[in-house]
Amino acid sequence: MAIKRTNSNSSSPRKKINTRKSTSKKWFQITKKWTIRIVLGFFAVTIFWVLALRFINPPVTFLMIKRGFEWKAAGKGFKIEKEWLNYDELSTNLKKAAIAGEDAHFMTHNGFDTKAIMEAFEKNKDGKPLRGGSTISQQTAKNVFLWPQRSWVRKGLETYFTFLIELFWSKKRILEVYLNVIEMGQGVYGAEAAAQYYFDKSGKSLTKKEAALIIAILPNPRKWDSRRPSRYVNSRANSIVRYLNHYSVPE
């Protein structure tokens, strides 16, 4: 009687395939678990950060540090001039000038001025980097939470943080932070430092023209000077003064 031999290795390929599938499934589950943890951690940290700065004044920004080191590299020392003014201390003229000159629909939009963005896009169809269209909310989000270099990643994060500050902060808080952290000159940040630097006075008592001259240089504060305005800057300031009383500010 013939004895039928069984091949002990006949199931090996199947076992190997099953082992590979099991290993792949295991790594997929681990990757999925850590991806979820990282995403949830990102949302938790950023939301907590935004909520904290609703009540805590930002002590410094990435732009301030970067400009400080640039100033030092030029042999002029590390320079960051800033002094916080609470919202009620800020000149009403400056608040109105900021809205008139930088974001006419600040009081009504939800962080994004679609019309201004589309107009800026149309003006930049010639291939140059997209400029203009940013609201006060977007500029605040960029200055407080992000780095200055332009990129699609930064723009995406800017949109995200703009949504968060519009959700968790008031318009009053957004304008207060904006006027205290924005770059207003070489190593000069915020209304109080700018008012002292340009006009030897406090940001509490700026005249309409002084406030307009400070806001007029914001597109290029390291090149333009409120004390010695060019024809363009002076014209822009005069335009801001002309429409100043057409705007209301958060109360």
C-alpha cells in the first residue's frame, strides 16, 4: 500500500502572504492612529493658543525677532521698540485711520473681504506675487501666529488662524492686537512706539493727520517715513483723513 506524502511546505507561500498582509495592516493602523493624534493635537494646541491670546497680550512675534536679527546683522544692534496700549487708550483717530486705510469692511466681514481679494487677484494677473486684499483680521493672524515668508502653507494657516480669531475674539480685540503688533518702521512695532518715534508723543493723542500718516506707510514701513512723507504717502494720508469720519470703530 502506497503511503501518500504530504508536502509540509505547501502552505508556506500562503502563510507568507498572510504575514505580509498582517504586517501592512498593523503599520496602517499605527500610522492612522498617530495621524489622528497629531491632527487632534494640532487643533487642541492652536485653539488653546488663540483662546489664551484673547486675554494675554502677545509679548513678541516671529516678525519682530526676524527683523531684530536682520538689524543686528547690519551692525545696528538688536532693535525691537514696542509698548502696549490697551484698546481704550489707543487714539480713536488711529483706529478709524486703520479701518479707512487698510480694511474698509472690517466691521462687517467675517475675516475675509472677498471683493478686495478678487480685485487684488485681477491686478496681479501678470504673474507677479499676489499683493493686497488682506484684511486687518488676516494681517493680525499672520503677524501674531505665523512667520513672514510667503508660501501656500503659510497662506493656508493664515486662513485657518483668521477663522479662529474671528470666532473666538471680538472685533475690538482684533483691532487692539493689530495696532499693537504691526510693523510701523525700522524696528518699530505698534501705535505707541510709532507715535513716539515719528511725532514724539503718545499713541493716545494722535491727530487725524498724524494717525493717517502712520497708517499710510504700512504697505512699506521700512522704506517710507511718516515724518518725511513722499508725495504718494502724503496723498494717501490725505485720502484717509478725508474719509476718516465715515467709519465707526468697535465699542
